[in-house]
Amino acid sequence: MWLSSVVLEELYAGVSGRNRPAVERLERDFHRAGRILVPNLTDWTQTGKVLALLAAKYDYEQIGKGRLTNDALIAISARGFGITVITANARDFGKLAEFRPFQWRVEKPDAN
């Protein structure tokens, strides 16, 4: 199992003070295991190209493309390592897969 640095950024951005230690533990554990996936230059440029294609096909404006940037970075960087993306967001990842095929599957989060 891998943790995307993009997902880690999203977790830190959205965590409340009392839940922050859980995110810090997650970061520490994945870092110690050498399992944090960090997008490289190619991932960033491929993400830009995919977002441009999405914008052209689906008539996305800047906000729509911006909203998909993190998901595209996750998909593109995982693709480079053959890592399967696990997501609850079938709509956006399905659209991304139209332009750069990658391994992904949908899993709904626990209700707990």
C-alpha cells in the first residue's frame, strides 16, 4: 500500500487540531516504510496535458480544471509506478482514465 503526497497534503489541509496527530502518524508510518508516492516533473507535465484535454472535451473552465488537479496528479503518478488508485470518486477518476489509462477501483468509505 502507498500514500500519495497529494493525498497527504489534502489530509493536512482538511484536518482539525485534535485529529492532526492521526495524520502525522500516517505520514510517519508511510515515510518509514518508504511508501509515499511523490509526483515528479513528468507527472506534473502529464497532468497539465490531461487537464487541457479534459477541458476541451468537457468544456471545463479554470475552476473545473483546478478542482481536478490533485486527482490528476494522483492518477498520473500512480500510473508511472503501476499502483492502483483506490477512490470513492468514480466520476472524476473515470474521466481522467479516458485520457491516460491507469489502474483504479472504487471503494466507498466506511460509515464509521
